[in-house]
Amino acid sequence: MKMVNFAEFGGPDVLRLIDAEKPHAGPGRVRIAVRAAGVNPVDWRIREGQVIGAHPTTLPAGLGLDAAGVVDQVGEGVTGIAVGDRVFGEGGNTYAEFAVLTAWARMPEGLSFEEAAGYPSVVETALRVIRQVGVRPGQTLLVSGAAGGVGSAVLQIARVRGIAVIGTASAANQDYLRGLGATATTYGEGWVERVRRLGRVDAALDLAGSGVIRELVELTGDPGRVVSIADLGAPELGVRFSGTAGSVPQALAEAARLITRGDLHIPVAKSYPLSEAAAAHADSQAGHTRGRRVIIP
């Protein structure tokens, strides 16, 4: 099979397309023929060697956590799923034609593989940081970098839960944020005052890692009311960095429920073939994404 891997830490140019043996589904696992793999910021952080503590990496290594596809091998002890079922979930080395998943759920009706691949890590992260930041119905959550995949999920989940959201994004994404139920404003010079004019901020999330932790603490008045998934220096300012996943099966079940009810939709910004994984990483690192990027084997 074809898969993407890297033999040294570095920029997107270290990624290469190779031939490899198909992985096998061990106990409690399933193997899928990958139809689409989600591109997450953690993927390029792993490629650069930024998060070795959380994601130990032995080189050469593959990449990719999220995928959607068709089950073609079921491991020992797995029940409720069969060869031929369409699933989405998390596993390892999903930038490949075949991958093993450690957590999965059946794809909701009407969802494409490209769309489904964009949900697993994004929804798990959104549910986790909303819980960790402690925001409650009736309160206001500020989301810095709100137009990407996690931001798109946070805005929609917050809306369902009765939490008001102020979202910052580029000028081009203001209408997108409003369409997801947020009060939108741009980042850049003067953004703190623009947020102040919009009202009280009870809690804040840093999803873009754009150096705004001090300002988020200032706006909330308490570093304990701020959570970052993108700024590794956040703990130096007393802010929690959230980088360890919670229950992925529960998150997938919640994602399927929200999608089926029409309460959650994350658009696919762009799809790339396996051979263009480096371009997908470069675009992801550049930011300004509306929704998700996916790789198609």
C-alpha cells in the first residue's frame, strides 16, 4: 500500500510517499480501507518534533490520527461492526491506503467520507476544552481563532448548550462565524477593545496559538478561565494547555448524534491526494482555514 511517512523531523518537505505493508487489526481494533484522512495541527507538530512528550515518535514514522473508510478487517474481541461497514474514527498512520483504528463509530447517513474524516479529533477536542474551561449556559465564551475545525465545532456545540460565543477570525471569515451563531470580530490591532465593546467575557479558548494568552487572561480576569490547545508556552502564564485526549468513543458517539440532528456541520476547506501531504501541512500551518483539510488516498 501507499502511505506517507518521514525519516527526520523538519518542515513539510520531509514528508515522503512510500510503499509499505498493510497493518493488521490486533485485538480490539479494526482495519479500514481509508477513503479520507483528517489533517490536524498535531500532525505537523509531530512532524516537527514539538510534542514528543505527548506523542513519542520513533523514526521513520507515519502520520495521521483521523480517518473515515470501509472496514476490511476486524480484530479479536470486536463486536457490533463488520467488514464492509462505513466508519469514522481515530487510530494511527492514517495518511495511508489502509489504517488501523482504535476508536470508531458508524458514519451518519448522508455524510461523505471527506466530511466524516474531519470530525473525530476536532469534536473530541471541542468537547474537552469546553468542559475544561468551565463555561456554563448563559455565560459568554471568547474563542480566539474560531474559524478552523475545532473552532467550528466549539461554536456549534456552545450554541446547542446555550453558551454565547464571541469569535475572532480574519475579515474574510466574519460571515462564516455569524452563520455558526457567534458574535464575530477580527483579530489584529485593537482586537481587545473590540471584544470589550461586545460585552463581558466569562471564559476564553486559544485555538490558534497566535500569542494572545496575556490578553485572554486580561479579558477574563483569571488564568484559570482560559484554555489553550495551540500555545505551548501557556502554562508559563498560569493557563492550562490541553493536549491529551479524553474518551474518543464518547466523543464519536456525541459527534454522530449532533450530526444526525443537524446541530453540527464542519465543512471541508480543501482535499489533497496522498502525494500532496506536504502541501496540506503547509496550508494547515499557514492558518486561516475555514473548516477542515483532508487527504484522499
